Amino acid sequence: MLRLLNDIGDVLKPSQQDIPFTCFSEKLQPAICTADLYATYKRLYESSAAAVHRFIETNPGQLERHSQEDGGLPISYNLGMTKDCMVICPRKREGLMVKRADGSDIDFIALNGTVLGGTLMVKNEELWHLVQKDQKRLDAVMREIGIPVDISASHTGTNL
């Protein structure tokens, strides 16, 4: 299944990437202070926001930024952090409706932060069997939710 971190905290190199979407990460120093932790988050967020902006420019109408009323951030992303590493994965959307071969709906898969740990929660048995049997189908869902890797390749952030 999806593997984002080799061993919690070991950041994957681009050549090891086995995920179908863009992620940005940085290793964390032991006993990192609050200011440095926040600065790391800001760098990763800015890299993610730039990837989302490039996606919007090259794919009009496929993603809308969030409202910033009430202090909300304009992009959707997953954030994962261990004592050794912080990862941000920008998203086009929170989830996707998975369909049967005949086009009828099975269920909505929402990808939250658990996907960064290599897990996915499904709500019914039919969907569970589908994602177990068909890795390509699960990869397609991930590609539809995440920002494509080629969009962020030109950015200077740490791209997994």
C-alpha cells in the first residue's frame, strides 16, 4: 500500500517515490524550538501553495482556492509530523466518490492525515475489497486528490 515514510522520520528521496502525488518535507532537528518548527511549517506550506498555484494556472477550473473568510487558508493539504520529520501534501480536493464499473457510486473516500502514515479508512466492505484488490484503482484515487508530481517538479522546495 501507500508508503510515504520509509521508517517514520526517514524522508523518501525522489528516486524512491512510490506515491502518485506531490509532497514536501523537511527533517526536524532534535529539540527543535517553536520558532524553528513554525518556520519549517511555513516553508513547506509556501512550497505547497506554490504547487497549487501552478496547478491552477495549468489546469483552469479543476481546483478552486478556499475562502479566506474567518482566517481560513486558501489551499487544502494534509500535514504529518513526527519528532524527526514534517510533511505537507497539497490537495486538489479532500476526497473522491469511488464508482463501480457500471458508473454507480460505491462510497466517498476522504483522505485525511492518516494517509501520510500509510493508512486509509473505508466505510463499507465493498470499498474495502475494491481497494485491496485493485492497487491501480487506489492510485487513481490518490492522483485525483493530490497535486500531480510533474506540476511541482520545477519548484525548489524539498519534494519527496
